[in-house]
Amino acid sequence: MAMSETEILQFLMRSRERISAAVWVVVRDSHVAEEAVVVSDEARVEGYRREPVRNWESDLDRGPARAEGVWKPAEEERPARLGTIPKFLPDTHDGAVTIHSVRVPARSADGRSVEFTSDSVVRIRGYLRRPESIEVMLGLNLRKGGWAGNFFHRTKTLPAGPWEIEIPAVYFKKWRYHAKTTPPELTRVRQTVVYTIDTDAGLEIVSVEIAESG
């Protein structure tokens, strides 16, 4: 079962996100605290104007940054990672469902945007408590500004324990009404959202990477 773009947008895009501020959930000393980081409009626009990067990887060792999820620091042989947050969707085309999601925005360390082309791949490393398929939503902006849309890919069942997947750009489709539509050329990644639907499979995300194939 998969959800429409509109249904995901209602709960994850926050009214097409201007992202002057972002909120995340952090676990410290067994307490969950909500914090916010403010990114000025000037800094955001300046970073967008500069030459984008084509290779980028999240860095959860430093903390959750602007990601949305339950941050878990590295321990013993487990790397830093983000656990999911449950979101109840009461009115979807499949009825009421609960998704368990992690959201990772894409921006280089020096504030530049991350370019996405037909040659790009999305690599995700994560962990599951039990075998389950996951859905990956890629939110993209147009190269010259404006919203390009959300694009989706649903994986086959992944094994319990650690795993790594690589998804070529052509595997992402604009969901349901435009199922054959792939991402336009030379877009910029706004965010990656990874989730399971109607089941808590213990999904944790270790890293998200956008890279050129080959």
C-alpha cells in the first residue's frame, strides 16, 4: 500500500516549507526534547545561488541538524542514527494509516544546495528490527527556483538488521496520477523522507547520500 502525493504533503511538507526554521526531536538522557534552528532568508538564498554540489551525505555523528526523527548517538558498534516518529493520517484513500518516518533535509556544510540529475543515485543505510519494505520520498525544487514535486520509490522487502540500498534517479516516480513521470533534469534536493506504512518495523536511518552514479 502506498499513499498519494497529497496525503504525504499534508503531514510532511508543512505547507510547502519555506524553511526559515526547522524543528527536530533529540534524545538526551532518556528525555525527548524539541529544539529549533533558525536559518536566515539571506543565508538560504545566498547558498541557493552558489554552484550546487552533486555529491552529498548526511552527517548524523554531529547530531540531528535539521532532520526530523529521534536521534540516537553512536554506541558500541552502532553508528549514530535517526529513529522514526509515528504520524497518524486519519483520512487517506486507503483509510486511516500510521506512517513511521524520518526526514533528512539536503544541504552541504557550507550551505549550498544539492543537485539531482538523471545520473544521480540515492544511497541509504539503515536498520530494521524485522523484515519490511520501505518507501522513499524525494522532495525536489526546480533549478531556477520553484517546486518540482515529490517523487517516490517503494523497495522490496529489506532484511532485518543493517542494510544498504542504492536507488537510481529513474526509479523515482511522481506517485499515482503521474506514475510514469520521473524527476526533471537538473533539480535540487530539498529533502528525503523514509518511512514504513502501518507497521513499526524498528526503522532507523544511518545515512542518506546523493551521488553521481558510476
